[in-house]
Amino acid sequence: MSRVVVGGIRDWKDFGFLFLCIGATWVGILSLAALLVYVFWDAIGWIDWQFITSPPSRFAEEAGLYPSLVGSIFVITLVGILSLPLGVGAAIYLQEYSTSSFLTKLIETNISNLAGVPSIVYGLLGLGIFVSTLGLPHGTVIVGAFTLTLLILPIVIVSSQEAIKAVPDTLRHAAYGIGATRWQTIRSVVLPQAIPGIMTGTILALARAMGETAPLIMIGAATSIFTSPRGIFSPFSAMPLQIFAWSDLPQREFQHGVTPAAIVVLLIILLSMNAVAIFIRHKYQKRRR
Amino acid sequence: MVVEPSKLTSLTGKSRSLSERVIKWFFFSCALLSVITTIGIVFVLIVDAAEFFSKVSIIEFFTSTRWSPTIKPAEYGVLPLISGTLLVTFWSAVIALPLGVASAIYLSEYASERVRAIVKPALEILAGIPTVVYGYFALVYITPLLSKIFPSISAFNALSASIVIGIMILPMVSSMSEDAMRAVPNTLREAGYGLGATKFHVSTTIVFPAALSGIMASFILAISRAIGETMAVTIAAGKYARVVNPFNVGDALLKPIETMTAAMVEIGMSDVTGDSVAYKSLFAVGLTLFVMTFLMNVLSQYIKSKYREVYQ
């Protein structure tokens, strides 16, 4: 989109206003920079092989992230396995099957409302449904995975819908024209085209799930645990929970050493997930041209 | 001519076999899951909150000024928690809304395409940082910094939490407002320039009012997010439930408070059992929180659809 370049800076009011707007933008950028610089600076010297492979400890030098790192990866993998088919399935129904505009509108409104529900309330949902009603054991991998799946489903559905919407109708018409059924059209024409967009949205949603703390506290996940989960019914901890537990400790070695080290590990994983998502989107945009 | 896919597929590509129908039903149940989730949330909150209100009267819950669910004598007044939540929400909005709109004006009206392509995603990274990290940042870096300006500040205080939540919701405001401003057609700007207006006048008297519905919607969503924010306030703002006097700004901001969300985490981490009143109070507070954010989200959608300016 091109902008008109007439009417530039002409008087002090113009200049002052531009100055304010640039200043405001810098506040955001500088906050991000300050956060990253402080945290990375404090983490230097604390992230090493021992930190990645040890269980937590009350001695800062021996403390490690291993059980919560494994816990996070385990839970997020399950969330991915659950939310991808469910989210894409819902998106396919809304974009390809639904003929009732009332029902579609109802479900879409509902999804956008769900996206605005605070994450801690999903924790209460998990506690009330999966633990109290279904009787699944408190604080286990399976309950965490179910809860986080429900939390990110709205994001997965909306981004999958966008990806499916972007597939041109001409392709569908061509498939129907040679006698394909609706499912055949979806499977061999729509989905292959939409998969990069779906993957981008899903990875971003999983990154969101990986950073969540409050819902996991509500379902009773451990804030600090010494063994990594052995199965889906094992109790677990996740990196944000471990960070929460450590940030509560008053010792300097924890406040300015172990905690920022854990934050850096978490941020590196989240930024890598974002980078993968951006890479997929970029590659896909190139291919489409 | 564009054929509506729904019309087209009613002629061709009909569900011809059993497997086609089974697949359709699978996808339908996926879509239905989101509705079931909503029903589940409402159901869980209402059922457990109702049990709570059978033990503690709803009048006491909304009028008592003391909250101490785990210390005897237990008292369940939600007012201190609501006041804490509103305090943090208000001050984070004071930080984020003007900064967000000003950034949006810069990105939409002034910045070159190249600057925008770098700055907008960079701001959005702020929204992707886990909230627990913001809590740590407020407690370990911001509060010590603030104590140089306000020596009387407590180690846990509402101000540091408000600042980080303001930073956290800033990209929501700037991104969504910028989208709304970019949707304002250039012809309106050109008309302004044609009358001899400066960029300042065009931005503030043409673009800003034209994008107002989108900007308001972004405000409400950001405020709703601040209300439901949990970890930053749990870590940085303390766990001291008190009714805040919003006009005594120093007392309100420099001392510990407790929000609804922080109180829920506190109960969630304590060893209360599943059938105690304290445990049930979790759901009563959760329901209050859910109703508040739900109303905000509905309002945001209403403003967006009602006052949406459709430009060709």
C-alpha cells in the first residue's frame, strides 16, 4: 500500500506530534530490548550442560531444568497431536461443509469468545471436568495436555480457517468437475494447499501453550519436580512453572542466575518455534507466486 | 462470475457414500467441541459456584471487605480482589492505550514500509513472551529501579505489575489499531491534504476518527486481557488482599495488593481439599472473572460490528 507523501512536517505541532509517536514506539522496542538484555546478561555462565540435565536443587550451582524441560516437551507434543486434527477438523467443517449460515455464525462467535477467556479459567475447566468429573489424576501430563488443547483450539481453528479460505475456489471447482467427492476434494486439493498456513498457525499456538503457567497451576501440576514424567499419567512440571517457583526464591543466585537461565532456555525454544513458523510461511508465499 | 461453493457443492460433490458421511460427522463434532468447551466452562463455574453460594451468602461475597479463605476465621469478600484487579487494569491501560495508539499512528501514517516491516513484528514479540517472564522482570528488575524513585515502595507492589502488564498489552493495542488505521482509504487522506492539512491534522482529525471503532475494540480487548492476566500480578504484586483506595495513588500503587487471578493461584497452590469451601470459592471468583471478561469481549465485538466503517 503506498502512502501519499504530501503534507509532510511543516510546523512545530507536526514535529512535536511525530516526535511523540516515534517516542511511544521506542518505549515498546526499548522495553523488549531491556527485558532481553537483562535476562540474557544475568543468565550468562548459568546455562550449561549441567543446568540442562540436572533436576532442581536448593543449591543454585546444582540446580537444573531437566524434569520441567522434558515435561514441557512431552505435554506440548501431546497438545500438538490432539489440537491439530481437532482444530483442522473444525476449520474444515466451517469452511467446506457447513451450509447453515446460522450454525456457522454461532460456532464462529463462540470461538472468538473462547479466545478471550482468561487462561486461568481454562485451568478451572480442566480441574472441574478432567480431574473432578472424569476422575483423571491431579497434576498429570494427560490433564495438562487436555487443558492446554482446549486453550489453544480457538487459535488453531481460526488460523486453519484462514489457510483453507485462501485456497482458490477454482481448484475446488476443477476437482468437483472431474467427479471428486467433497472429502476427496478436501484431502487431495484443499489440504495440500492449506497445510503450510495450518502449520504456521498451529506452531504459533503451541508456542503460546508452552509459555502458559496459570492453567497448569490450577490443574495441580507441580511447580518444581525432581523426576521427569514417565508416561501420560505421571505428575509433571513445565518450564514456566519451574520459573515461577524459582522467581519466588530470595537468594541472589536464583534471582540473578538460575531463574534468568531457565527463562533464556524457554525463550530460545519459543523464538525457534516462531522462526520455524515464519520460515514455513515465507517458503509457502514464495511457492505460490 | 463467482459461484458460491456452498451452492456449487449442493449440485456436485455430494456425500455419496457412508465413509463420506462419517467423515462429515467427524468434522462436525470437531466444530461442536468448541461449543461444548463453552458449555463446559459455564457449567463447571456455575455448578461449583452454586455450591459455594449455598455455604457463603452471595451478599457476603459481594459486600464483605475481607478475603481470607485459608486463614481462620475464613472470610470470603471478593471486593478486595476486584479492587486489586481494577487498580492494576486501570494503570496498565493508562500506560498501554496512549502509547499503543501513538505507535499505531507512527507505523500507519509516518513509518516507511521497511521500518514498519521490522518494528511491527518486534512489538508483537512482546505479546508472545510468557507472562511468568513479565512477573519475574517486574519483581527482579523493575521494582528495584522504582525503589530509587519511590524509596517507600514495597518489594511486592501494584506499580511494577501495572507497568509490565502495560508493556504486555501494548502490542495488542498498536497492532489492532494500526490495522484499523490502514483500512482507512487513502482518498480520505488525500482529501485532507488537498485542503492544505498537515500530516498531524490528517492523522488526528481524519484517520483517527475514521478508525475509531477498531481502536476502541482494541482498547477493550487489551483491558480484558489485563483483567485476566495472572502470573505477572501473582509474582510481582504480592498476595495481600485489601480494598484499595484508588484516590490515594501512592498507597494504592506502592504497596502489595491481590487480584482475583492471584487469589485463585494462591488457593490452587495451597493444600485445600476438593470439598472445602475455600476450594469452591475458586469457582465463585472464577465465575466473577469470566463474567467480567466475557462482557468486555461481547462489547468489543459489538463496537466492531456496529460502528464498522466499510470502505471500498
